[in-house]
Amino acid sequence: MSMLALFDTDMALEWAGMLARWVHVIAGICWIGSSFYFMALDAELKPNPRLDPRVKGEAWQVHGGGFYHMQKFTVVPEFMPKELTWFKWEAYSTWIFGFLLLCLTYFTHASTYLIDPEVADISPVLAVAMGAGSLALGWLVYTGLCRSPIGKDQGRLALAGFVLLVAIIYGYTHVFSGRGAFILIGALVGSVMVGNVFFIIMPNQRKTVAALMKGEVPDAAWGKEAKQRSTHNNYLTLPVVFIMLSGHYAITYQTRWAWIVISCVFVAGFLVRHWFNVHNAGGTPDWKLWPASAAFILVGLTLAVLGLKDVLPAYDPAAPKVEFAEVERIINERCRVCHVAPSAPQGVVFENARQIQALAPKIYLQAVKTRAMPLGNATQITDDERQTLRDWVAQGAPR
Ligand code: HEC
């Protein structure tokens, strides 16, 4: 076999996806890690009258065999250090590689990943245009909301932001495939978070530093706005990570109630983050936040299961025995185009009877219960065929 055949475009794209994902996840870990660290550090700071009066608070920490004495200056320090570490590339690279992945997977294979004809039969071009456009639009609406009079009141802003979020989630899940909708929600929220760093937090910090260097008093509004956006980012982290993983679990998105499921995840994530934020500040967080969060997850999970897209009539034990040859025909016609070695998705290969039989529970989950497969129903499986697969599994998947 020539080298070319071994390493063709598909193989190159597959590797590009793998490597982009690797960097995306590492950058994301660094970003979330530093964001959690600074939120916690900020909350931990205690005033100490014996320190420089410009120091708002200090914290002692031990890590890696040494002690750290952290001090936060909110006004001009005695001198500006020559080297100042900025935290921005963690956020930027998470977005850059995430967007690359979005393009490699979802935008280049829109008909497979973004579109579900059972939801809306839109063209791939329209799907990509709406997906990409909504990311930009989402940022503009969000930042406009933060700067509107509603943005002056944290409580009202949180409520308005949540209502807007749920409306977007509802819209996405009624236009795109379940999986496509979820990744777009994740991309939108992730873009808002990176937008906060790029358009608000960093410029405001630069203005603050420049003012301090000139010996001027920085505008307190800059710091306030940066802190507001950084707090939003903090509350959004947990749900975003759930969404990024959910694409690999059809049980989360292949449900009629997907929009409520993901809204519940957002609330559950906010509550847990809130517990930690109060705890880190040395306060006594309400322990009831944990059961409340668990309750939202439970509601989401229950609705996900109740809303599964399985539309087949209940299994009839008197149904005729399904011939294995018929199962093989369906799998060959409807599944094998994608599920062949060497780059079979998720390593699921249907090449012989033994493999098909061994995968019976997965076939049932993916093709019957969640209707996640065939992806985007690319091979136009019929409900009768799904029912045949279901009956075969119900009869013990014999061969
Ligand atoms: C258009 C291509 C395509 C077709 C046709 C297709 N699949 Fe898939 N399948 C995929 C992709 C891509 C994935 C990986 C999804 C992911 O990344 O989570 C997948 C994943 C799976 C998985 C693993 C899911 C998991 O999370 O464990 C199973 C099982 C599966 N498919 C079964 C089927 C069956 C059964 C059929 C036929 C009824 C079928 N597929 C038809 C593309 C396809």
C-alpha cells in the first residue's frame, strides 16, 4: 500500500481533530484552573493592618514545598514590577482550538452533525451560517444586556441573562440536531466567556495599568466591570464542561425535553459554584445548595429519559421471531457506510455477525432508544427497520 493511501485527507482531518482537541482541553484546564484559583484567592484575602496600607488583603498558601505570601493591591503599588504575568492565553487558545474543532467536525460535516431532518430539514449552508452567526449575535446581545440599565443590578441581570439563555437553548434545540444544538450552546457560552476576557477584562486591566504607571487614579468602573464579567465566567464554567462532554452521550440530547435538561444543568452548575464561592470567602454556604443542585440534575435526567425520541409501539412478545439475516441487512445498509475499520467512529465496527451481536445493547440504545444513529439519518433508516432491530434485541439478540 502506498503512503498516500495510508495518509489521505480523511486521515489528516482525523489527526487534525485529535490534536486540536488535545490542545483545546489542555488550554481549557489551564483557563478554568487559573480562573478558579483567582476567584478563590480573591475571596480568601484578609486585611492586615501591619501591611502596606495599599494592600487590600493577604493570603498565605503552601504548595510544592514552599510558602507563598499573596497580597492584592487595588490601588497603585509603590512601584510597578518590571515583569507582570497576564492571564489571557489560556482563554484565547481554548477558544481558538475549540473553534477549529467546531469547524473541523460540525461545520464541515454539517449535514451529519448539525442537522436532524426530524427536527428541521435545513440546508448545510444555512445551518453553518446560523450557527456561526448566532455566536457573534449572542455575544453582542449579552454584552449589550450587561451595559444596559438592567446590568446595574446583579440580581436582575442574572435573571434576564438566564431567561435569554433558556430562549436561545429552546431556539437551538428546535433548529439543529440535538448534538448540534448542544455544541452550539457550549460554543456560544464559551465564546461569551472568552469575549469577556478579550473585549472587557484585558482592555480594562490595560487601562488600569496604564493609569497607574502615569501616577493617575484608575477609574474604579474598569475594575468593577472586569470583576462582574469574571464572575459571570466563573458561574458558567461547570455547565459548559457538561455540555462539551454531552456530545458523546446521546442520552443527554436525543430527547424531546433537551432544552429543559440543559437548562437544569445550568442551574445545578450555578448552585454548586455559588456554594464554593461563599465557602472560599470564608462564609458559611448553605448546605441545601447541594441537594438543590442534585434535584435539578435529577429533574433533568428524568425528563431526558421520559422524553427519549423512541416512538415505536411497545414490544409485542407475540411478534414473529426476527431472522438474523434481516438484522445483518439493516446494519449493512444503514450503518456500515460509517462504521468500518480503520477509522470507525468510537471504534464501533459492524463487519461480521459476531461484532453485530456483541453490539446489540449499543445498537438498541443508539438506533432505537435515542435515535441518535444513523447520524443525521444519513442512510434513511425506516421506523419499521428500527422496530426490527428492537424486536431482535428484545428476543435476546440471537444469531
Ligand atoms: C453517517 C455516519 C454514521 C452512520 C450511517 C451510523 N453511524 Fe453510528 N456513529 C457515527 C459517528 C460519527 C459516531 C461517533 C459519535 C461520537 O463521536 O460520539 C457513531 C457512534 C456510534 C455508536 C457508539 C455510540 C457511543 O457513544 O457509544 C454506536 C453504537 C453506533 N454509532 C451505532 C450505529 C448504528 C446501529 C447505526 C445504523 C443504524 C449507525 N451507527 C449508523 C456515525 C454513523
